[in-house]
Amino acid sequence: MGHTAFYKLRARPPGMGEFHRSPSKVWWSNDEPRDSNSPCHSHKSQDSGFSDSETIFLHCIDLTPVTKCARVKGTSTSSPVSGPLFTSTPKTRDTSGLNPCLIGSPQLTPCLGTPEFTRLVDSLELTPLVDTPEFTPRLVDSLQLGPRRLLDLFQHLDNPQEPCNPVQHWLGDLRVLYETECMNTLQSKSVAVDLNKQVTAMAATTTDTIRMLQDRTRLISVEFSKLCRQLDCGLLDHVGPLVQSLAGHIAEFVRQHGERVESGGRELEKVCDKLRLSSARPNVCKADIASDVATLGHLFTRLVDSALTHQITMLVNVIEEPGTEMALRAALSSLCDLGTEGPHLIRLVAECEGVNALLAVVLESRSSSIRTAALRSLSTVCCVTDTIRRFEQAGGLEILAELLTEETRPEAELSEAAAVLAQITAPWVEDNHNVRGLTESLPSLVHSLTRLVSNTRSDETLLLSAAALANLTFMEPQAVWPLLDCSTAGELLQSVKLRGPQASVFLQEQAATLLANMAAVPESRPYLAEQRAVVGLLCFLQIRHSPLQRAAEIAAAERVQQKSAIAISRLCSDPVVAVQVVELQGVSRLVKLCKDKRERNHSDGVLVACLAALRKIAANCGTGAVEELDALELIQPRLLDSFLLYSSRPESYV
């Protein structure tokens, strides 16, 4: 179009003004385009959005070309022209490929006649006329003079013309609407990430205090032992330094723990001072020092017990009146840990009414997991006579019998109840030959335990139930009759058989013990023969220890062999059972256990039991099976001679 060419920015509707452009000017007019050298005449816009008071000179703008800007999306392919400067009607929004944040922007109108706007337009590059012009990014950035909402820009840009995928729509909203997602994420997190870790951490506070107290006590006990050895040997030269060391440790102990037992602490300090004076004399009197040391030891023991009792009492108080469920769980865990620290601490637990508090939790708690934890603590502390007597007095056996009878109880709870019963009837507990009320509760206890043996799929539950049944036969001979009524032996053998090679050696031990104790009653032998108990016992005899096993497993394997041989010996009193043993090649295994010390792990107990079984078989079936194995020396002439021949410990009996 030459030097005087004009560039139309937008098609003009009829009767409306429009922008005109020359290479150096741009103006608004309703008239036809003029030459670039013609003056700008005064005129008004019909629908321009400007007031009538504005003059033409405010709309006449100098243009200075600048470097081209990059094309933006929506520009015509025929020309790199960017968008229009303005529309003929700034209030009207045109969304056909134009930037929506500027078209119709309320900030545009006040800026048109200002010097700042003129300076901004001077930096623009305008190109020849195109059908669909757009803004350049530089113009878009430059004309945003006033404050604006960035959210509007995102909403316009992310608003598709066609329905979008809901997931994509949600992801688009997440750019600016994230409060709800954050709250959902926070609410979905568990407040107690690991309840067991929190309970363990809380329980460690009390347990660690008691263990630190015991560690200090052991250190002082070592000092006592050194001093007593010197006195026993009559070596008085080192008594003075040893007394000073002992007194120093005791004084430090009193400072740490004596505030709870002030009178005992003061008395202990007086004895320490007296002992120091006695050991500092030129002529040390052994009798005086020995007397003072004995008095000091007695007072120190009382002080330690008082400090331990104080800590345990605090623990029991939490169990009786817990502030929170977490505190109760922590206290139960601490008490369970104390049960593994030795019989002395357990006796202190009994003195502090710990058994009564645990039984109260079992009766009153509505949480099955808490009741289970209380029963576990009971099974831990009921391993000495004092706690078992407290358990009796509080009616604990009746509580156990009632709990085991309820089939709706969770198996974990029933398993822990069986553990408590196995503990209070254990034959290794000293001076515990009877539990009050056990005879009256035998039928319900045996029935409940037999049901648990039959239904459980847990190896631990099966082991605890079998141990409880075996211990009942030790403590109460009358337990055989409920065992026969409930077919307990057959159910137990079937459960062990289902475990196959995976059956624990400890489970086999309990099964062999139950069969051996039942076989001691002649009336039960026909039933055991009918249940093919001989087959199970001969399988138990095949067990062998391994060097890779733990010491407890090796000892259990020896007991399995011994109990199985005892049961076979008792059952072979019946000739029919003795014939079964011979037919099942049981004699060869018994002979091998007698002759090969390694097969029985050098156990003389297994040797005696196997010799007794061989002699019983020979008495009922003859010596033919033994002669075939060239083992007549095992059954002739006397049992003692056979024992001395193959015993692992050569001894002379006079």
C-alpha cells in the first residue's frame, strides 16, 4: 500500500468507529482513512467506550517499530502478526483465539489516553493487516498495569470447549484448590502410627527405672562379696579400702533412692559411719567389722526392697486406676517384663496386690486385647508359690474356668487363659502340689481345652493347651476320667499328626507326657490302644537331636524319648499292645537307643526307660525279637547290670 497505507485492526460494525493506523500514527475515527500527513480532525465515537469530552489528540498515538516478538498461539499462518491493540468496543469480550485476560479488561479503558499508555505502545511492533490478529506476549505483559487476579487467567486457560475427563478436571482444580485434599490426607493418617511401639516406649520408663535400681544393687552386692571373702580369709589389710568403697556406693544409692524411705536411709548411713570408724582403727577387730557388715547388709536389703516396692506399687496403681487406655497397656507390658526379672521381683508383685489388679482387669475390661495382655502378665508372674497362692485366694481358677467355657471368646484370649492354667499347675514350681478348687473345675477345664486343641490352627495355642492338659495329669490324678470322656488323647494325637514334620519338639513332648501319665492308669490303656497311641509313641522315639538345635530343643528331644519309652513300657503291660510294638519294629528302635549313646544324646534317663520297655515286651511276647537283634544282655540278668553296661557315666555302686 506504500508509505500512506493504512492497517485496519478489526472489522467495523456498521455505524461504529474504528482504529486507523499509518506507519507512524494510530487514531480512532468514524471517517474513512486519511493520509498519514493529514491532520487529525475532531470527532466522537458512537460506541467506543470513551466519553464525549475526550479530544482526538488523546487518541492519536505515535508508533515506533521494535524487534519482532514471538508468535503466540492463535495467530494466522499467513502472517506473524500479533493481536489487535484494542477492539472497537473495549467492553465487549471476544474469545475467538484472543487472550481473554486483556479483552474486556476493566483496566484498559482508563489507560487509553494516558502518557504511560503512549510510551507502552511506542514499544510495539505492528504488522500488516490480517484476518485474525492477536496480542503479542509482550503487549499482554505490558498492558497489565493494574492489579489483577491470576486465578481468572487459569480459569480461562483451563476451561475446555468440550467436556473433559473428570480425572483431568480434578487434576486441573488441584492447582489452586488444594485445601480439601490436604485435609483429606491429614485425616487419613493414623494418629498412633504404631501402637505397640508407643506402648513399649511408655512401659520402658518404669521398667528401666527398676532395672537401673537392680544394676546398682548388683554392684553393691559385688562389693559386699569382696569384703566378706577378705573377712573369711582373715586378710584384714585390705578391709579398710573395701569398706570405704562399699560405704561410698551405699551413700550414693541412698542419695538417689533414699527420699522414699528416709528413716531406713538415715539408719543405713549411721551403720556406714560406724563401719568406717571400725575399719580405720590401728587394731582392726574382725568380729566387730563382721557384725557391722551383717547389719549393713540387712538394712541395705530392706532399703532396696522398699525402693522396688515403691516402683511396683506405682505400676499396680496405674493398672487399678488407669488414666488412659495407653497407660493401662504400658503398665501391663511393664508388669509382664518384671515377671522375667527373677522370683524376688515376682514376690514383691504379689505383696503389692498385683495379681488381684490383673484379675480385676480380666473381669472388668471391655477390650479383648487388654484382657489378653492382662492374662499374659498373669501367666508371667504366676511362676512362684506366693503368686499362685494369691491367685487362689482371689478366685482366679474359677475365673479361668468360666472364661475358657465361653466359646465366643477370641482365640488369643483363650490361648492366654490356657497359658495361665499351664503355669499354675506346672510340676516344676516348688511347694505347689495342689491348687484350691482344681478338682471341682476339672470337667469344664478338660472339655474346654480339648475343644481348643481340636479347633485351633495356631501352633502356639495348641502347645499351650497341650501343656495345660499334661500338667493337669501331673497335679490331679483324677483328671484321667475327664480326659477319657472327652477323647482328649485322640484329639491331641490327631492335631500333632496334622502338623506333620512341622510339629514342634515341645508339642511332641507334651503329647508324650499326657500319654505316659494316662498309661499309668490301667483303665485308660484299652482306650489308648484303640486310639493307636503306640504308633504315635514309636514316631516320637524316632526323634533325634541336632547340633544345630538350641540347648532347650536338645533337652526337649531327650524328654520326648524318655516319656515315649515310659508310655510304651506301661502300655506293654497289655499283651495285645506288646504284640503291636513288636509288629511295628519298635523293639529295634529301643535296642538302638540303649546301645548307641549318641542316639539318646548320652542320656541315662532314656536308657533306663528303654530297658524297662524291652523287659516288659520280653515278659509278654518272649525274648525272640530281642535275640534276633543280638541284645539279650539288655534283658538279662538284672536291670542294674544292663544299665551299668551301657551307661554314659561309669560309676560303681557298692
